[in-house]
Amino acid sequence: MSAPSAPASPHVRIGMREDAVVTPGDGTLTITNPFGAVTVRGLPPRVASLLRELPGTLAGKDDLVARLVAAGGTDQEIALLLVTLDRLNPILVHAVDPLLRFVPVARDAVLRPPALDQGETVRLSRFALVRRSGGELVLESPLSRHRVTLTGDAMPLLAALGRAVMVKEAPEALSRLVAAGLAYPGDAEEADPALRTWDFHDLLFHGRSRSGRHDEPFGGTFRFLRELPPEPARKPAPTGPAVHLYRPSLEDVTATDPPFTTVLESRRSVREPAAAPPTIRRLGELLYRAAGVRRVSGPASGVPYETSGRPYPGGGAMHELELYLVVGRCAGLDPGAYYYDPFAHRLIALPAGARDADAMLAQAGAAAGGLVRPDVLITITARFRRMAWKYSGMAYATTLKNVGVLYQTLYLVATAMGMAPCALGGGDADLAARAFGLDWATESSVGEFLIGEAPHGTAGP
């Protein structure tokens, strides 16, 4: 397929990232950039002068050579300029006017266009995406170490790349898209066994929730510190009838629990619980031991938000996770939906519709293999803003890690108690938000866990 509207001979220019800073020294140039610093030594003044102008500007290599010649540059200086530009490739912006601008976003973002046969075809990577960034459209991929700024003229080319474009239609643009890992010749991507098993969203999440392949803010940046107040450690409890739960003595538990290694080695998922349901006392003990709040600390120096201490770890001690229960059978507790208040150690009845509650139990049963109807479904939700207020780029990834450690804590406590635990691999976040009266984008489900009593000989020491 041809590339409509693609210029026949686009002009290629290079420059440095706008945030690169060139500092001259005694016979040296030090170029500081977001990924470190590069020092170039032994540059003649005419070559150094040209390089100092490159941050935030663009020029063709031929134009730079012509300017150097006009200033009296020698063949040796021209060769030194070209060698130096090649060395600076990881911080060079490449523009294929008027279509694309390739901006390096990682330490080793080298862009060297391959020699492609003019008759072969190129296709857009299935991991590439177009999004708005500020006031621009950008093309990105977790496989690429470049971000490509797009103009309106680029859109017909991208649309054609959804199928295939012959190299001769836009050689400069296509060779650089291939070099950046945003497009592939022929069936190269489909033939790569390392990429075939990745889903688009999984690879994107992996690439963007860790540093190394992007230049976005990352880590505990407190990006909303001066714009939004932090959410409190304690979520305002919903209104409704409250059921206060049994709070075990941790001293008694310590004296009677089986050894830790026995619990750890006995832990397993039990999908078919005992015929008898759990009791409200047993459920209360499980929730307190696995998720009850032990302490709350106010804002402090370097930690400008409330934190809490719980049996399981949480990123930044923010503990954004909340627990909701859908009870099918529990002796001493009516069926229905409940919010677990870990501060007061109580359940608060929610006005969830019977149809939604039944649907959640049915879906959880199917996720567990469709063997039985669950006794108690614990749905783990996340208050997303609490985590995103502090962390950039890794907030949701941290939440999923927190879900994992809460899963394991529930497993170990349930095993020690001789109960039947079973973590689930997925659930319906929209259904959970509707059942519990939540806004999907503010707080919705990120994990599901089943609890019942263990049949004799299947769980516990």
C-alpha cells in the first residue's frame, strides 16, 4: 500500500534535546542531559561553536558541514564534526520534516537508520500507540527508546502503515521508524518469539511502570503536593448498619498458632470449602489478623501525609487498599454486601442489589473453577488518588504489588486458622463498583479472594 501525502524528499535535520546543556571547558565540551553527561575533548573552536548551538535547534548535517566550510573549516574538522555527531547520537533529535520528530527518551537511544530495500514493505508495530502529550500528538512504544512527535502530514502515513507501506514511498521516515523500533520490515515482529506472547497492554504497562525506556517523572515525586490535599489514611465510612467483629488476642494467637514454616508449607488454594460455612467470629479473626489497622501516624517531616500500620506492607505506608465483602453464607451474619472498616474493626452493610451481589458470587465461583458457590468473597479495591498523589509512573504498579502481599497475608492467616483460602486471577471492576456504590475511576476493584472453612485434611496443619 502506498503512503498518501508523504513528501517525496523530506528534509532530515538533527539537533539536541531542548533540555541539553552544553558547557565549554578548557578544550572540552560537556553536554548534560536527563540521562547523564557526555564530555567531548580536543574539539577545534569552529566545531565546538557549531555544537553549542544544537540544543533546542535543528539543522541538516549538510548544512552544518556547509557552515563549517564557510567558516574556514578543514577536511579534518569536517571529519571530526561527523564523528562527534555520531558519538552524540543517543541525545540527538532527528526530524524528518514535515512528518516526524524523533526525541530520545532513554540513555541508550541510538537512532541509526538501516539500509532497507526500496521494494520491501514496512508495517507499524502492534505495540505502537498515538496519544496526546501536552499540545502535541506523539507516537510511542514500549519497544522504543524514542518518542516521535507527529504533524498532520504524518497521519496518512501512519494510517497506511496499519497494513504495509513500500520503503520507496517514504524511505527517510520509514527507515527511522524501523530504527526506533516503532515499525518493522515484512513480518519481522510476528516472527520474533520474544514478542509473540506479549499483549499490547501488558508490554506497555511493563515498559512505563519502570524506569529505563521513558523520560517521564518517576517515583515518589509528590506531584500534587501543592495542588491537592492528600487523602486521609481512613476512608470516610459509608452509612449503614454496623456489625462489630470479634477482635482476637494476639498473645493467645501467638501461643496457639502452628509454627510459621508449617503454615508456609501448608498454604494452598482451596476451591471447595467445607459443607459448614464460616462463623462471624472466625471471619472477624481473619480480617483483624490480616488487615486490621494497628496504628496511625500523622504527617511528618518528609512524609507529608497520614500513614498507617497494618499486618501487610504497603508502598509508602499509604495503604490505599480497601476490603468489601459479599457474603453468601456465614453463620451469624446476614447474606449481602459489606464494607470492612479496618480502623474500627467492623462491617458496614451496603445497599447493594441482590442481583449484583449474586452476580459477583457467581462470577467468583466461575473464576475458581465453577465447583461451588463461594461462602464469602473479599473484594480488594484501591483508592487510586491516594497512591497517585505521591507516586509518578509507578502508582498502579505499586498497588498491584500491595494486592499481592495482601493476598499472601490472607493466605497465611487463613491457613494458620484452618480455613479455605483462594485468590482469584480477575474480576469485573464495573460490577464491583456498581455493587459497592463506587466511582470506577476513583476506587474500583483490583483483587478478589474467597474464604470458607477447610474440609478436613485439605488446608491448615
